[in-house]
Amino acid sequence: MGLLEMTQAGAHIIVVGNEKGGSGKSTTSLHLAVYLLHFGFAVGTVDVDSRQQTLTRYVRNRRTSAETRGRDVPMPKHLYIPTAWGDSISENQVAEREIFDRSVAGLRKEVDFIVIDTPGFDCNLARAALEIADTLVTPLNDSMIDLDVLARIDEQSGQPIQTSPYSRNVQKARAERLERTGQTIDWVLVRNRIAQLGSRNASEVQETIEMVAERLGCRVAEGIAERVIFRSLFKLGMTVFDPLDAETLGAAPSMSHVNARQEYRRLVAAMRLPVGLPVPEADNGASAAGVERRSA
């Protein structure tokens, strides 16, 4: 299947990308996937980060936790795309693309959504994912330092003065997709690990990211706060959308879990996916999962 057919047929593809490590891409990827799973959608997840394989380990933890604890949790159809290690770089890249294209093409026929987690560096497979993205989500750690993955910022004015290599890669992929299909990649930025208490730095980051978004032609979603719960959930393979209890967590669920659910719901709403998901409202905590499955 060629690239044109890949971007016109089957599942809606969400790529979670950022060329900085530790920005929360894998956590965001699985939370988006599980949110959609709880609504009854068939969801595939693809890990193209051959070095870290964080999303793959997250899904593996989820499967293990479900089996050992007897938990009924929805599972994505997961694929891991390995890096080729031959002597020829060009041959490696061709082989990787063939595996990636074949794997994703097959998955698109089986699911409604595909969530692709990318590495924190530029590589052949990361660019391959960009080329077929319908929606690109870029989590950004809540600091001025991390904004340079998008653009170089003038220290005096705070204005973006030069786009980064990553932003140029995205803009190239958007232009090529527009030429192929008449549609561009919808790009959404989200601040991640926001401090619970406001600060001058937080305000500065928000103002700057909005200026950068305007220059790049993308949108800014409401952010995700820094929460200890995310580190605990990784070991269990769980998300804030799964049923959580004191036995699972080692402590009773708190309002932090409820607030985290709302933050991810608002992120999904900001993504404007081509399905009728409910608009986030106040969470009264009545449902441990926070969502109900619908029939597929």
C-alpha cells in the first residue's frame, strides 16, 4: 500500500511526538488509547521507539497486571516496530519503512484509532509516523528550556525567532500531506507536568507557547499537571480511566485521580477527533473509570 492510500483509508492515526525525551509521550499515548477503548472503539498502539520501548513495556505491564490480578480491562492491539541494524544505513531505512508501512496498513483494517508513540529524537521511523498522522499531539514539559524543541526564543522579547528542526520536519510533513490529500495534519500542543501552584514561569511558558503555536499554525490544549499517580500507574499498566481501588494503588483513590481524568478528557476534546465523544463536565467521581463503554 502506498503513502497516499495509507493516509486515506482506515483508522484515524494519532501520533504523539516530540524530539525531547522525558516529555510524557508514552504516558499520553496509553491514556489516549485507553480513553478511546473505554468508549468501545477498537484501538491499536504502535511503538517506534526501539531504544526505550516505554509504551511497549507499559502495555506489557497492563497485560501482566490484568492476568495476575484477574482484572477485566480493555487492551489495545499493540505493535512494536524494531530498528534495522544492518551495515547499510539506506538499506536499513528501506527495511524499516517496509515493516512500518506493512504493519500499520494491516492494523488500519482492524481498528478505529491508531496511537503511535515516537522517540525523543529524529529518526527514520519517527518521520514515517509523521507522514501518516491525522492528528499530532506534542507534549511539552512545562519549562522555557523545553520550548526550544519547537522554536528558538528571543531572550529579551520572548518572541519565537527561528523554528526548530523538529518543527520544520512537522511543517514539511504537513505540506506534503496537504499536497497528497488536500488535508493537513492537525497539530495540538499540550503543556505537561504543570506545577500545582502557579508561578511567573508558568505564566511565561503559557504566553510563549501560544505565540509559538500561532507562528506554527497549531493549537494549544489545556495542560496535564504533575502527579505522582502516573509513576505508580505505569508499573501496573493502568491509566486514570481504569477502575482504581485501594488494593490496586496501595491507597484510596484521591481527587488527584479525578482531576487527572478531567485533564485528559479536555485534551481529547481539544483534539477534535472525528467521533462524537462527550464534552468534559465536572467529574463527581461516581465512576472509578470515569467513562462508560459504548457498543462498537
